[in-house]
Amino acid sequence: MPRIRRPSAVALRYQPEVPFLDAAPRLVAKGQGYLAERILDLAHKHGVPIHRDPDLLATLEPLDVNRLIPPDLFQAVAIVLAALYRANGNPGE
């Protein structure tokens, strides 16, 4: 029987203007199934951009919630953040 893939999602927060809070992007939520759907619904509701990257998702899922992204993932996350900033019309940020 084929395995049914449940949706997965993670949420990141990055507020560089508050360095004592977020010195780096922080994993603030993660989940599968209903929880993943809820994360995505809340993102849509609040205008938070969504980026689909299964490889990055697989790398972030094992991290603990409320953990800063480790330095070895900075480049991958920075590429995503830059793309989201450009998509939202903020190329200089």
C-alpha cells in the first residue's frame, strides 16, 4: 500500500532590528498534518509569505522549536529570505 504523505510545515521568524531577540532566524513553529495546515492557514491569514522548499523543510524539521537556525543553515535560509523580500517589493532589505 502506498504511503500517504502528510503535509509538513515550519515557520521562521527573523527580526534583525531586535538583535537581542533574533540574532539569527528562529524556528518558531513546526508540524505535520493538521498542525502544518494550521501553520499555513495562519500565514495566509496574516499575510506571511510562504516558500515551498522540501529540501530545506527536511533540514529544518529536526530542529527544536524556538531555536536559532544554526550557522551551517544561514546561507540556505538567507536565500529564501532574500527571495521573499524581493517578492514583497523590499529588494533593499
